[in-house]
Amino acid sequence: MDEFQDYVLLRNIYHAAIREVSTKLEILDDEFQVRYDYNPIHHMECRLKSPQSLFEKLERKGLDIRLESFYKITDIAGIRVICNYIDDVYAVASLLLQQDDIKLLRRSDYIKDPKESGYRSLHLVVQIPVFLSDRTELVPVEIQFRTIAMDTWASLEHELKYKRVGGITPQMEQELKDCAEAMAEVDRKMEQIHKDL
Ligand code: 0O2
């Protein structure tokens, strides 16, 4: 019972961390609207890792299913920030990192160096304090910044791979990679048009 209560409290803390970071991002987006009549963030998606997905990850990493192991998983709290253009991704990420109560734990730039699959996004794992009645918890949050085109590709690719029992063929892998490259080209062209305007 105690373990269960601890687990519920922990999920509540991760949920609080998501709300804190997403509010910061909304505030930045609102400020851009007021100052420049422009919103760099198209939309955001927040998620708390499901217990099943969490247990699968603990197993994959060879960790015991107990509360202490949770601290080694940094994407229990996750936020996806979908921006209009590549420049917006870096601008919003850098403004967030300038804030005093945000500490950067890890940065993976899969836009500069796409993954073998063709996946592109900027991943930040940040730490934020959550103030409770009896203590302060420093909570990791994984933020995935990407453009609309990158998000479209990642969602469809995930769905295609997930639905196919036994995985996809090397030819399909290559075609998906080509699609990622084509969408990156669209991103570059759209950004140029936006800058020219
Ligand atoms: P979900 O449900 O999206 O959260 P690890 O997280 O430990 O496996 P690492 O290096 O920390 O390893 O993670 P990485 O690769 O930086 O980021 C993992 C997350 O990025 C994935 O989360 C996906 O959301 C996304 N991602 C990474 N590669 C791909 C890819 O090839 N295609 C798609 N569609 N998404 C990708 P999860 O944990 O898989 O699940």
C-alpha cells in the first residue's frame, strides 16, 4: 500500500513538473504574440509515460521495478513542442534554457545530426524544482522540439512501424528515410519564404 501511495505521489510530482514547463513555454509564446504579432509554437503535447511503457523501459535497461529505479528514467514527464520553423525551435529552446530555475541535463540535436531512421527533433532533458509542502523535488522533464513537418514524419513513421508485425523491410526503411529528407527540404524552403516575407 505504501509503495502504491508513493507511486501516486510521484506521478503527481511529474505531472506538476509538466505543468510548470508547459506554462513557461506558453508564457514565452504569448510574449512573442504581444511583441511581434507572431506565435513560434504551433501547438504542444504533454504526456506522462504510461505504467506499461515505463515498466517496459525499466526492463529494457535492466533496472528493477521499484521506485528508486524511476529516478534513472528521464522521460517519465514528456512535452512535445511543435514549432512552425526550424529557427523557432532553437529560439524557444534557448529562451527556456535561460531561465534561472531550469537546469539542462542533456541535449541531443537530432536536427543537426538526424538519427539513422531519418528522425529529426531537438531533445532537451531539463530539471525543474517542484515545491511540495514538506520538500522540494528536482524533476527531470524531456522536451522534444520539432517543426510541423518533422512531427508529421515522426507520427506517421511511428504508426507505420508500430502497426507492422515483424518490423518493416530495409526498402521501406530507406523510403521512410527519403521522406524525412524530402520533408527537411520542405522545412528549409518554407523557412526561407518566411524570412523573405
Ligand atoms: P515515446 O512514447 O515517444 O516516449 P531511450 O529514451 O532511453 O530509449 P534516448 O537516447 O534517451 O534513449 O532517447 P532518444 O532516442 O533521444 O529519444 C527517444 C524518443 O525520441 C522516443 O521515445 C521517440 O519519442 C523519439 N524517437 C527517437 N527515435 C525515433 C524514431 O526513429 N522515430 C520516431 N517516430 N520517434 C523517435 P520512446 O521512448 O520511443 O517513446
